[in-house]
Amino acid sequence: MSRFALPLGLACLSLLHAAPAATWLPSVRRRMPALAGAGDPAHVALTFDDGPHPGSTPRFLDELGRLGAHATFFVLGELLERHPGLGRRIVAEGHELAVHGWRHGNALIAPPGRLTAEIGRAAALVREVCGVRAAWYRPPYGALSLEALVSARALGLRPVLWTDWGRDWEAAATARSVLATVTAGLRGGATVLLHDSDHASVPGSWRSALDALPALVERCRLMGLRVGPLRDHGVAASRR
């Protein structure tokens, strides 16, 4: 059967899927500062991906509480479904929940229609379990296909990537390497990507981010920068 014989909805999804963008590339993010998360020059947005996980996320929440800092947690639907209490704790302690998809898959190789279903399912679960409406979507690997972009927008989610990361998912990462990588070009308006889970990376890799967190927050504050979630970052969230 030709594409033109498909029902209109499926044909549209096929066309959307055919135009992916490798938005994780630094050159692309530099040309699209809003997508990268560039915000208030007096603020740094602290974000975490790939949770919630009972073996690691509570440690990040404890440390953030000790530091008096808040963050945005991009959660995977499959993990939130298994650990709803952690999602509720994130919200109860003043942090922000956002959507990272249902599973940690690459949008650029997903069959047409899957992303639309999974982003919607994850956003609905955040609202059902935690009583809040997510404002942000970050695709796994930073791979944002046109289908994902259109689907996120239709759900009132604003896609956002990062301006700085710690490469904390690597086997050789240490607290010192994570801090050095993040702060090499750190400036006001940055959106920092770290991971509160090793769900999609080397086992135990989250420890390097956790150990680097106090020094990172201190560095930001010494620079006169406030640290907080994306909702306070001056990048307007899209709402329906």
C-alpha cells in the first residue's frame, strides 16, 4: 500500500517522522538558545534526567534539601509508574516535574505514532500521580524529531535541552570531572543537565553527579547566580 492510501492521521505521522533533527549537537543548540534553555542571566536552571529511581533519586532530594536548592526532574513514565511515591516526594519538596518520555528510546528511530502515544501517556501519568501539569519535555539523547516536537506542543509541553552538561553518565566520570565539565563555560542563563539515575547509563554513574552537586551550587552562588528549576528560569513555558 502506498503512503497516499494510508488514513490521513497515519500519513501525517509518517511525514512528521521523516524530518528528525539532531538537536543535541552544540552547533544546533547555539543557533536555538530558547530550545537549549538559555534564560535569565542571573539564574542557573538545574535539571536531572532519567528518574525517578529509589536507589538514587532520594539521595539527590536529600542533598538539594540540605543545599536549599530546587531543580527540575525530567522523569520517565515507566519509572514514575513503578515509583509513584518518589514523584510525589519531588513535588512535595518544591521541585518541578517534567516529561522525558515513557522509556529512554531514541526518537529518531521510533516508528511513526509511538512518540505521540508515549509522550501523552507520560504527561497524563505526571498529572494523575503527582497532581501537577508538566510544562517541559526533553527527549532522551536530546534527539528531537518533528513528531515529538509537534506532539509535545499539542500537549502544552515546551521542548528544552541544555546549555551545559556534566557527562556524568560516563564510566570514567568523577565528581571532579563533572564539576570541571559543567563549569568550563558556565554563565548566567545556563540550563545544566545532570542525571539522578543510572537507568540508561553505566551502573552507579549517578554518584559522580551527586558528589559534584554541592560544589556546583556553591560555584553558582559565588558567581552571584541563583539556582533553581526551569519554572524560575525566565523561559516561558507553553500552555494550552
